[in-house]
Amino acid sequence: MNLYSTSIQLSKIAINPLNPRYVGQAEQTQNDLIAETVAKDYAKELLNGMNQHLVWINKIVVTTVDLFCKAYFYDKGKLTGFEYVVLEGNTRTSCLKSGRVRGVGDDYKLPVLLFEPKEYKAPQLLDAFMVLQGVSNVSVVKEWDDVAKVRHIQNMFNTKMELGREVFEARTCVASELGISTNKVTMMLRRYISLRCLGRVNKRSMEANWAFVDAIPKMAYVREMMGVYDDFTYNRKITDFTYGIFYKLIKLAIKQGLDIRTMRDYLTTYFKVSQNLETNPRDLWDRLSKLIEKEEDVAFFMESLTKSKYEEERFWINKMDALLRDFRHFPDEIEISEDFVQKLNTLIISLEQLRDQLT
């Protein structure tokens, strides 16, 4: 990497609209990107620090607009009026351009490192940019958030593949360049796939779906059943079905008071037991679909898979005792909705059926 120390007028430098923190927002104006950045808590802390001491120990890294647009196939017209684009230091540059740092205006001479890669062909150029950003934000102390990191790892991986690398060679190359393990790269690539698949079924952002990913069991045969393969590809038709069920199940579990880690343990057990019984994969998903449709007790369903007959009997007795205690304290005079009465009638029918089975 060729980095040249120089000073550039602040007004000539553009915020990077393709930074992973801005994904999906590339059409925003420079002013929009600056306003969004400085509204973040971490930027507010940085602004306070800059107003105390403006010291450039770690310099901002920029490249020319021409090289940036060539690497990303970006419309140069959207960067009219600028000569340089930030590669590393978007938040610091946004703070400076916000007008909230004392003594800093458009004519401020900003000490920077100008990045000019040796290779000027588009794939190699993009690869060089990716490595620089990855080293700065994925594998060192000053990090992007988790979602931004997995996006960047995926982008790096895609770039290696476009350069003709084989799948596992590309993964190893990313790990080597960032100084992290291949296992970590693998985990992040799989998380990215899960985030993409969840986003297709629930139309939520990757940030909103992040916690749900932790509930997915990590076994290879579970990934395969969900339509995700070891070469980091996936079958969209299968994943739309399986991730749709998965998302609804986790939502139901959370509604019933279960946490993500508990659900992961439950699902791990569910798939292990089913694998031992050589259950048809389609039956596994159909069983979960019925559980969701009837809004059954997720914890009871999952725990009953591994209970002995004695444990199951004790579980039911405890559950019945708790139910009787609750109804014993039901208020004498209370306005109840039609929906409650309907659920109560359903419960009565179920209890009568259970009694008939046992007598």
C-alpha cells in the first residue's frame, strides 16, 4: 500500500457514501450522511474530544474521486465539487464538516494520508481499498459495529472471488490479510447469509435481525436443512421457507418470555433428537409450523423431547397445580373479553379430552 502524507482542504474531501455503516443509503446527500453520523452517540463523544484537543496522531486516509469511482463503479456526478473521498475516518471527517468543531471551517487544511495503490485495474483497486478498511475497522481496536464488519468481510470475500480465487482460498486470503482466524471469517460469512435470508422473509434491517442469528444452531446438517451450504451459497427457495418458520418461532418464543440463548439450546436439542430418530427434514419444519400456528408453549414442546415418562408426568402435574392455583385467585367480578371466553372454552374442551383419555 502506498500512503503519502499531505494536507488537503476540508471542502475538497467527500464522505464515503459506500461505507458499510451507510449501506442502503448511497442515494443520500453529503449533508444527510454528515447529519446522520454526528447524531450517533459515538460521534457526540468524538465531537467533545475534538473541541478539547484536535490532534492528528492517526490520520484520515483518502483517495482521489477518480480512483474511488473506478473501483466501485460509482457515478462520478454524485461527487461533483469534490476531489477526494474518505477511505478511513468517515466519522472524524463528518465531525469536522459538521461545523461543530471550533476553529474548523471549509478552508481547514486537514492532515491526511493519500492512498494510491500500485494496481489501477478495477478489481485489484477495490481489493486494496477493502483490505485497508478491513485492517482499520475489523481486526483492530477501533472497530465498526458487528453488522458493518460482516458486511465488509462479505465484500472482501466477493472481491477475492471476482479475482478468480477458489472459495476456501478466498476465505483464507481474507483471514490472512486481516490477521484473524479462518474460523472467524467463516463464522462472519455465515452470519451474513443468515442476515440476508432473515431480511428476505421479514423485511427488517440487518441491525434489527442481528440478535435472531444467535438462535440458529451451529451444526452443519442444520445449516444444510435450512438451505445454507459449506461453500457460502444458499438455496433461496429453501431459505425463504425455513428462515420464515425460524423467524416466526423466535418471535413466539420471545413473546412467551424465552431469551435467544435458551432458544438456541432448545433448537440444538430439537435437531439433535430428530437426527437420531432419522426424522424426515420436512416433518421437522411442519411440526414447528404447527407449533407456531397454534401458539403452543414453546418451552414445554422443546423440553418434552428429552423428558423420561416419569419426568413428563411430574412436569404435567406441576403445570396442572400451577393452573389450579392461578384459577383459584381469579377475581369474582371482572369484565372479560369475548376473546378470553373463547380461549377458556378451548381450554375446557382440551381438558375434557385429556380426562377421557386418562379414564
